[in-house]
Amino acid sequence: MEVLVPRRLRREVAFSESLEEQPDLILFGSDGSDGLRRWKDLRQRYPATPAVCLTYGGEPLEGALVVPRPARVDVLIESIERALAGHISFRHTGEQRAPGTAHQEQSSIEQFDLKERLIGVLLRADRLATETGRDVLVDGMGRFLFLRQGQVFTTVGWGSLRSLCVPRITTESFNVRVVDSRRVEAVMNVEGTSALWGREAFLWEMAWNCSRGALPLEIAPDAPLVLQRWPDCTRLREPLVAVALSALFATRPISVLDAAQEMGLSTTQVACYVTAAYGLSLIGIEHRVPRAVRTAGSREDKKRGWSSRVLGRLARRVASRVLGKNA
Amino acid sequence: MNTQQNYKIIISGPVGAGKTTAIAALSDIVPVRTDARPTDEVAAAKNATTVALDYGTIELGAEAKVHLYGTPGQDRFDFMWDIMTDGALGLILLMNNAQPDPLADLRQFLSAFSDFLQTAPFCVGVTHMDVKSTPTLEDYHKAMSRQVRDRVVPVFSVDGRSRRDVNVLLMAMLGMIEPRILADVANSQAA
């Protein structure tokens, strides 16, 4: 797990731009046997960025502040403060060599703002966990810090969220960069301070963004998949593709590759959908002989007089309303 | 000679599910309503209720028009349901989650429309989930799977006042007729 918090706070998802940015802070979770190698890669990429590493064994990592996990919230906050303070003094040293400019002053303000936000959200989540006696997932920190009884329990990826009960979720209005163990990168954008999301919609968006075209390991691109339950599409930010693909996967078993071809969508779009639906246990691999399901565009529909042209016109009309454009 | 093609979509569900409001959210015209002051047990919940039908339209240029019909919710009007569904393209069922037993309501409506639903696309919108969060959408799916065995039906949480929510519901119904149409729209919006 690695979380890279971009310097500039944004309100729109901007993958390519954001990937070029230097982060202000790295929160790195040293998972598995290749944790050290991944850390070296990160350090090489961002040599001057302050970093806090959460490790199970507490083993030292060069150039990072190591925190054994699960970490107490106050310990993590203190570590973040120390890491960022070091970074600020580093910048001040730079200013002494080259007299301050408006841009540098702005960076310091943003740095302070970032620290306040990070610590503020952690404190709020801790208070929420204490008051409700329930687990809290903190979004805005990358692959999701999980608080239980005052302790920050590692971070969790979308795959393990399926079995996790998440009654309350705090969100924060800054973007984070997520790099998971499969080296899939994504930028999550969460709007609205302290807004509470529905669990399913939240997990859907998270899985969709983390996929970026990668499929879960269990699903081969040519495996026939069938929809077991529709996602709650009214709660999704972009329901059009989700509705279209749900309708397709509901009618008959079909693979990712065939679905992309049949729908004229990119395989990336279909993979994102399948990853999100699989993460929520809404879609599964069809092992049985396909049952005789009612197919789309049946004879009865044609008897009712639907023509593709009228249907297309109506769909465009409806879609424009969903997207908030003038019909 | 008028060559405009006419289609109809039915919106049904129990009293207070938001059918009238949903038609207002979908319609291009000010909906025609047949509200009256209720004299039965509905009077406790509403000042006015639909006694004949609600009506709205979606205009698709000179070529076609979609007529939206909302059924009255009381089951004593169920004789109208068969008449209204004759030749309809599909059905949107709105369920009021704040009712004492919404799953029983669902079963009743699925039975009442069973002939029509054997061949027609339909979807379910659950309203008032902010008032009462149970039964959950999963409960609706389970309840429905006992009566509708051969397909996976869309069930969404819906705010009947939200134009977006109601249109997503309608979109799902269109998607069940021809999913590719929606993909084409998604692609054209992205372009």
C-alpha cells in the first residue's frame, strides 16, 4: 500500500496530470516480500518527499519514518506532523539559498493546509469511532485507513472490503494517489467535506477507479460472466455505462472481451465495470450451461413497435436528463 | 395525415410511492392528474390521491411520442391495470419502503402484472428509503427472485422527486430492451 498525496488540491479527477505531480507526503504500507523493493522504487521516484511507513515488523526503511501497525491514531498523527515538519524546514533551507518567491510562499500555505486537513480528518474519524463504537474507514488517505477502537488498522484494498462492515465513512475534499500491489495507479477524488456515502456506491467508485482496466485475478477476459444482482445505479456518479453493461450481463453469460465488442465500449471500461461488480459480489463466472433467459430485443418487444431509432432517440433524451444537460 | 408513432410506458405501485411525482419528473408537459380527496384509509397519509390515472408525455420530435401512464395505487382499481398495460412497452414499479410491509406490496403487484411481465421489461424503484432503510434492496431482490425466476431485474433506490433518479430507472428499462443503445449514448456523450 502506498498513498501519495498530491501537492495541489483538486476537485476533478485528472489521472495523467496528477501522475506527473510530486506528492507532498508518502504513506507507504510495506506489504509482502517485495515491500523493500517497492520502497526503493518509490524513493528513487520521489527522493525529497517526506514519508511515513506502516510496517508489521517495525523494520527500518531508509529515508522514512517507520510506524509499526496497527498504529494508534495519535502516533500516526505525530509521525505525519514530524515528517511534514521536516519537509517544511527542508523547503525553508531552499528559500535561504534562493530568496522566497510568491510561489514558494503559496507552497508553504498549501503544505500547512494539507497537514491540517490530514490530521483533522484523522481526529474526526477517531472521534466518530469512539462516539459510535463502530469501525470507520477514512477515505482521502489512499487505500483507506481502517480505524477500530482507536487504532489505525493497516490499510485495506478494495478486494478485502467486500467482507468488511463499513457503517460510516468519512470523506475529505482532496485527491489522493493510490498505488496498489499490482502497480495499478488511480486517483480517487472525493468531493464534499464529511459527506457520508452509501457503502455500496462508495465501494463501487473505489473499485472502478482502482481497476483502470485491470481485472480481478479470478476473472479471465474470456470467461463468461453473468449478473446476479443489479448495482444501485441511481447512486452511481456515472450510471450510463453501468446501466448498459448491467443490462447486457443480465441477459446472458458473456465475457469481458465479447461484451466490449458487442457494446462498442473499450475493454478498459468493461473491465472497470466487472471489477466493481465483482468487488460487490454482483457478478460471477457462469460455470453452468447457459440457461434459456429472455434476451434483449425479443420478438414481443418488436411486436410492441419498438424501433432502434426511436429507442435510441429516447435513450439520448433520458441520458441528457441524467447528465443534467438540456434535452 | 398524422404519422407519429405512439408508445406507452406504465408506472405503477402502491399509494404514496411517488408515481405522480415520477411522471412529473419524466414528462415534457405538465402532467394530467386525477387527484381526489381520499375517503378511505389513505386519508391518514395523503390529502389527495390518484383516482383514475396520471398522464404525461415524452416528445421525440414529429416521429414519435411516449405516453406515460400512472396507475392509481389502491388495489380496488386493479381492474384498470390490465387495460392500461395492453400494448405497453414496459413497466416501472415504484415501491414505498415506508409502508408497513413493502415486500408484500411487491408480491401483490408482481402477481397482478404477472401476465404482462412475462414478456415485458420492467424495473423497480424503491422510494422513501431515507425514511425507512429496511427492507434493503437485497431483500427486494430476494423477494423478487421467488416470483421472477428467469431474469435479473433492476432494483434501485429512488427519490421520486429527483429527475435524475427517475430517468436512470427509465434508462434501465430501455437497456433491458436493447443494451447497445445505451452504450452508444455513453460513447457519444464521452466523445
